[in-house]
Amino acid sequence: MTQPTWHADPLVWGHGPHVFEAFLEPTCPFSVRAFGKLDALLEQAGEDRITVKIRLQSQPWHLYSGVIVRCILAASTLPGGKATAKAVMTAVGAHRDEFEFDHHCGGPNRDATPNDIIARIENYSGIELREAFAIPDLDREIRWHCKYARQNGIHVSPTFMIDGLVQPGMGSGDAVADWAARLLNS
């Protein structure tokens, strides 16, 4: 079996014993809000006390979700790895209306092609993605994220797990201090 010539950097920050996994869809407003709190969570709880892992949760009602998830994972194969992927995710979140349909079914994005979406992400992030997006077996990484979520009973975003257990009472609207307390007291 031939080994791939590329490597997707895991979307993992921190190195502590308590693991916080955030299952996020890049254009979901609640996922964007949760994503925006992850750096503060690492800072408050301490990178030596927690590990934060982003799991991408593509959702079909966000109609360009698959293209955007592939862009983020493609970015993780580029120099900078997870930092490059994070920059792409940040750009998408900051301009989420440019990637979303009105009421999940209409608006100007109905005329956009996948190439238009990739070009928008490149424009907002300053990262060239076309070549990495076209990695033939990049779907292996996408499938891993999907399979991992399904194996853990996760179907929507944002969903959170602490130390391998789904946390149904946690939400993107919770204060970072509440997240940190739950993590450190688990």
C-alpha cells in the first residue's frame, strides 16, 4: 500500500489530561460562537491542564458545508498545519453570510459554485487552497471526522465531549468560565 504524500495536521491544541472535543460546523452560527471561545478556554483552563480538539461536523442543511469542511482539512495539510486550518475556519466564521443560504435554501449563494466558495475562502483567509483541496484522497480525512462523530452518537453542531463523554447540557452560549469549571471538575 502506498503511503500518502500529504499529512493532515490534527486540529488539537493544549496537552493536558482533560480532553474537550468540540464538534463544529463552520457556518453554523452557534458553532462559530463556540469556536470563538476555544482560545479563551485554553487560556483560562491552561494548556497544560486541558486538550482542545476540533472535530468538523458537516451538516447537509448548511449546503456548502462539505466544500468548506474540505477546505479546512486541506488547509491542515499546508505549511502551518492546524494554525493554517484555524485561519481558514476563522475567515469563514467572520464572513459566514458569504457561505450560507438564506433560510438554508435561497439567496445569492444559490448561484455560487464550489470554485466560487473556494475563491472566497482564499480571499478572506489569504491562503491558497485549490491545490490542497484537489488532493485525491483527502476524503479519507473527511470520512474520519464523520465516522468519529457518528460512533459517538453526534449528529448536530455544536456538540461537546469531555473526556469521551457527550455533554448534552453544554452549549455555545455558556460562559467560558463554566466550560473550564466543567472540564477541570470532570
